[in-house]
Amino acid sequence: MSHTPTAPGAGGPSWPPGRRGSRGPTRGPARPAAAPEDRLIARFRTLPAGSDDKVRIVAALAEAATATPAVAAFLASVLADPDEDGPARVECATALRLHSPGGPAARRAVAAALLAALADPDDDLLRRHAATALGPYADDPAVDRALIAAVTRDDDPRVRGNALAALQDAGPSPERIDVLTALTQDATLGGEAARILGKWGTC
């Protein structure tokens, strides 16, 4: 009995089953590449304590904080973490002063982190940078109160001076004008307070 070979594709089994003409397993859609900011944040989290690369990564992320809430939230979390490296926290304060986020939720998170840094009893340098950085967030009543308390009562003269600079950045309000008017009698900050009042056109 003769046997006629079945021509390929003429009813014989396909391989793999159900994939006639397939050359191999089909691949799903390619995953989108991670954004540069995400890669930097992931890299930061792998670094050991004391790594100088942490400061460089924060500086590289700074400009993205304005438009990218996730970056602002990350910088705020580093700033607020007392176990994080001091230099990285200071760099976060600087970044968030120069590049404040636009969304209200992000601004509240940053303000809370800066207030926590201002209250840190163990890092004078961080406190000084936090005082300066609070100026763009002084529309928050808690920030305004903290700056007024710092400029009038803080034990560190540099914190007081930086809080005064932050109040200048925030601009005049009736309460700020009253505080700076009283401050003109201060032996250390009186001259600067008078200059700011003159710039505001209030004296």
C-alpha cells in the first residue's frame, strides 16, 4: 500500500498547536522604560549611608520637583527622615526651596517635612537650611507661625537670620509687619528688619 506524504500546511498538525506558521512564542507588549527620575530614586535607595552620590542624586532631581509630585514627595520623605544622611537632607531642603511643587497636597507634604527639619534638635545646619527654605510655603499658617517664632525666639542666630530672610521672601502681611517692626529694636537683626520694612514700603 502506497503512502502519499501530506504537504506542509495541507491538514497536518501545526506546531506549536494552534499557532500555524508561528516561529516561536509571541511576546507581550514591551514595558515602558522607567523615567529618569524613577531610576534616580531607585538608585538612591540602594546607596549606603554616607555615600556622596546621595547628594548628587538629590541635586539632579531638584528641577523635577516642581512638575512631578512623586519627586517632591520623595525629597520630602528624605528631608523628614531623621535616620537619613545629613548632607542629603540639607540638599533636599535647598532643592525644595528653589523648586517648590505646585499641587496643594505636595506643598503640604513639603511644608510638614521642612517644619520637622526646623525642629530637629540634633542638626543645626539642617535647621538653618530649613528656615531659609520655608519662605515659599509661608501661605500655610503653620509655616508662618513657625517662622515668626524662629525669628523672634530661636537660640541659633543663624536660624533667626534665615527665618527673617524667609519672611522677606513671603512678603508683607499685617502680622509680619508687626513682627518686623518690633524686631527693628533687636541688636542683631534690627537693621535688616528695617531694610525689609522699607522695601515693603511700610516705613
